[in-house]
Amino acid sequence: MYIDRENFEAWMERIMDRLDKQDKMLDKMSKHRNMLDGEILLDNQDLCMLLNVSKRTLQRYRSTGELPFQTVYHKTYYKESDVHIFIRENFNKKRGDNNPSK
């Protein structure tokens, strides 16, 4: 198949324009944060990556009431402040369990 230079350059220009649009859309999406009452909301994927745990572990934290959550349109979110409290409480619990003086 042979494509002359003008057609090739026109196609490359269209491809580059499309890639530029995609890049702008991705930038816009990455800056968008879910918020509730001025507070950042984290979803399951965010929290799994942050805590380095599985989705099932998050389910257990929700079921036991250790980690408060919000459900919006069948999707689970966690307030950033609740996550900070959860981390502090569990970190202190683990440090206390490993402390031989207690």
C-alpha cells in the first residue's frame, strides 16, 4: 500500500490532534476529586492502594464498623478524615500489641 506524503501528513496531524484531546481529558479527569461537604472521598481502589489491602479486607473493615463509609449510587466511598482516624487507631493498636512492656 502506498500513501503519498500529503495524505500521510494529514493523517498524522489528525492522530496527533486526537491524542492531544485525550491528553487534555486525562489531565482534567486526574484533577477531579470526589468531595462531600468539602472533604475528599476515596473509593475502594484508592483505599486498597493506600493501605495495601484487598477489597475483601476493606469489606471486613466496613462490616465490623472499624471503617466508616458512604454509599453513593451503589459505589462505596470513604471520607479522608475517617481514613486518617482508622490508620491512627490501627497503627497504635499494632504498636501496642508488639510492645513487650505492656
